[in-house]
Amino acid sequence: MRNFFKNESGATAIEYGLIAALIAVAIIGAVTSLGSQTTDTFTAVSDGMAAAVQ
């Protein structure tokens, strides 16, 4: 029974899971905030290229 309570591998797995979740939240936040800016940039480049061809 003592070994069961001393075993910390479950706690370590939970910590790694929390770290992975926080990283995922950070990535989602960055992509969400930069996504519209990237779309605007590609639209401007596309419009500029279309105007240059005409």
C-alpha cells in the first residue's frame, strides 16, 4: 500500500497533460488573432497581382 501512495507517475502524466493543454490554448489563441491579418495580407497581394495582370 505504501508503494501505491509513493508512486508519482500518475501525477507526472497529469502535469504533462496540463502543459500540453496550455500549449494548445496558446497556439489556438495565436492562430485566431493572426488568422485575420494573414487573410488580409494574402487578399492584398492577390488583388495587387490581379491589377498588375490587367
